[in-house]
Amino acid sequence: MANCHKPKKEHKLMTSKPLRPIMFVGTGSDVGKSVITAGFCRIFKQDGYSPAPFKAQNMSLNSYVTVDGLELGRAQAVQAEAAGVPCHTDMNPVLLKPTSDKSSQVVLNGKPVGNQSAYEYFMANDRRELFTSVKDAFDRLSSKYSPIVMEGAGSISELNLKHRDITNLRMAAHAGAATYLVGDIDKGGVFGSVYGTIALLTEEEKACMKGIIINKFRGDGRLFEDGKRMLEDLTGLPVVGILPYFRDIHIEQEDSVSLESKYKSAVEGKINVAVILLKRLSNFTDFDRLERDERVNLFYTNDSQEISKAAIVIIPGSKNTIADMISMKNSGLAKAILEIRKKGKTVIGICGGYQMLGEIIEDPHHVEGEIESIPGLGILPVSTILQSEKTTLQCEFNFRESAEISQGYEIHMGETRISGQEFPVAVFADGRKDGYFLNDKTWGTYLHGILDNEVVIESLLAPYTSELAEKSFNFQEFKDQQYDRLAELIRSNVDMDQIYKSLQF
């Protein structure tokens, strides 16, 4: 991690005295809770504390693997990075990974415990044991870190689900957290959403609430002073901050909702990279480093004509590889990918995308559904059998013949076998091999995060630029700078004195 600069208004506090947990809850989904949580993790780190993030239950296809091979939501891994601490499954004890529109894989304390429908999970389940598990995870975490920076999920006023809640205000009450409501003014209707949310709380729930943060305000925040006073009169809670809408600070997003802003198109003067927009796309943050490269125009698409304009096509990971393979064939995407390869352009696959590049995908154990076998694209001489047991590993490896040590992680439920001689993409320290390297423009790998490594980026882009030696970009330094910029933005627009006051025991 790069050294953190000291932003303005930094609090000089006695770090030996612990702080109460703080929690950010929302009027709904995608109001900015994850990013705000990351920002406060960085602020408390800057101020000399030892913060750690916590989200009891997360629903996301974007996940990460800890050093001990356990799985948690990627958002909590990002927040832990902002806090400067190793990520741990106690930061996200329950992770739901949708496998279809109606069911999800349930990951408890880092390990899959089976698939359940939404009804089974939210309605038919006895959630007392699950709530006990998340409280235990929080208690373990809070014995090591202070303050715990907690994130809620969705809206806190879902009346039909509140009595089964293991994530929001029942968790806040257990933690004794100073809780702040985040409302997204850019969506419109912020008065109704904030007032309605508070009005629907019980008196016990209202006792947790310490203030309101208005997020994504466009323009001069002083223009909302009358609105601020109105909200305070309506709710009885202080509006402690009005955060501006920003596009120039880049923090990894939790939800694929953020992909909507990336439905761009090919442009001239750049290396156009098309990521196939699969229905069950997972770990879309695999492409954040590539997207930041000034030589690249990266866009997500499921349009065959747009794909034909790209120099590089990437098939990403999928939570349901067979279903996405069928969709690609039915939509014409599979044919477009084969055509672009015939034209000498680059086609690579990561995780589920690697499986799709092969000759066949088999599911004899019905891991993904009722279909037991489907042909792949037939580009690589590999075949995959989906397994009931998930592989989750952090990895250090050498990419091709490079002596440089690279890093990535595996999250997959398949075993892929190679027909004939091995030509691995990566070789691990213990001699294991990963992927298949057909040539410089065609390869597949199970490794998420492989494109965060400079040696891989330069190899991928080499056929399309002669300026490689003149370009350098340290992605870790870039991310660290973004956390500092986010912290400074929050400090400048939130009453930090009032925040700290609410955290005193």
C-alpha cells in the first residue's frame, strides 16, 4: 500500500480509547453505502485507529478469496483494503451468490452450504441460527478492531422482512452502532424516501439512528440548506453531510448495477476491448485495471456488431456457465466471437469464460441445473466437468515464461482437463499449472485478478501498440490514492466532529 497523505481536517485523537461501531444503512439499494463505508474505513485509518468493515449479509456475484481460501463479498475486501487490514470472512459472514432469478448459493463463514430459493432463504428458513452466526462473527471482529464500520443492505424499512432481518437494524442494535441513513438525491424523491424510511421504524429502531447523509448531490451543496432543515424538522435527525456526485474518484463497485455506465462502444485511437455482458457475469472487477489503462477503451456488450469492432474480446466469469453458454449461442454472440477470432483478433476467457472456450462443459452432478452437457466454443482443446466442491484459493504464479511473480485468486466449481500437451497460462510455486495458452491472442485461465498484473496487461496489449515501454501504471498506488481522495471528499462535506461525538462511549 502507498503511504497515505494527511488530508485537511484530520482529527488528532487518542487511539487507545475504543470507539463505538458506526453503521451506514440505506433508503434502498445502490444509494452509495459501500463506497461511503470504504471512505470511513480510510478516514479512521488515517486518524490512527484500527478500523475494519462488516456487512452481515451480502448478495453479489462479485466475490474475493482470503489468504486461507475462504470467500467473502468483494466490497468488504475493498473496504478492508481501504482500512489497511487483511480481509477475513468475519467481515461478511453470509454471502448470497445468485445462480438464477430465483435461487442463490449460500456461502456461510466463507464456505458454500448449498443452494436455496429466495423463498427458502428469506421465508421458510429458521434464521435464528444464521443471526447467531453473524453476531458471533461481529463479536470476533470487534474484539480485534475499533471502530467496526458496518454496512446495511437494501432498505431498512422493508416491513415484510424486518422481523427476519440479520443485516440492518437488528444487527445495529446488537453492535450498539451509531447508525446513519444514506439517501440518494440523484434518484429523485429523496424527501419521501428519507422521511418514509424513518417514519416506518419502531421507537427501538429509531433509537439507533444518529443522522442522515444525503449522497450524490449535483451542484453546490449550499443550495440544499433549506432542504436540509426541512428533513431535520420532518425526521428529528440531523443531516450530517451532503456528499457531491463524483465521477473522478474510482472505487470498485459492489453491484453490477454500476455496469450500466459502461455500456459504451468502440472508439478510434484506442485499443477496443469488449467484455461479453453475460446474464450471470461474476467478478466484473477483474477488468478495473485494464479499464484504467489510457491505451484502452473497455466496454461491456452483448451486441454482436459491437463485438466485431473490438480488437480484444474477453469472456468473463459466470455463476451459471451452461445457461450463459446457451444464451450466447441463441443470441448469435458465440458466432460473433468465432468470427472475430478468424480475423486474427484476441479472444481470452477467465474462469467460466475459460470453460466456454473449451470443447464441452459437463454437469453430471446438476451443480448448475438439469442440463448435463453442452458443447463449448471449441477454441481451446479443453473439457470441463462441473464439481460440487468449490475451489477457492489465493495464488502467486508466473505468467507464461515470465520470472515476475504475479497474484490472483481462484473461485470455481469445475475441473478442466487438457487434451494433449499442456501449454499453461500460469505456473504456481508448487508446480501446479493453470489454463491453456494457445497463442498470444487466444488463451483461457481460472485466475481472477490476472489482469491486475502488469506483465499480463503488457502481453495482452502487445499486438496492438508499439508504446509499451513508454507506459507505466501502478494499480495498487492508484487504488490507494483513490481511497485517500474519497476520504478527503467525505471530510470536506460531512460534519466529522458530530460523527466522532456519536462514537464516544
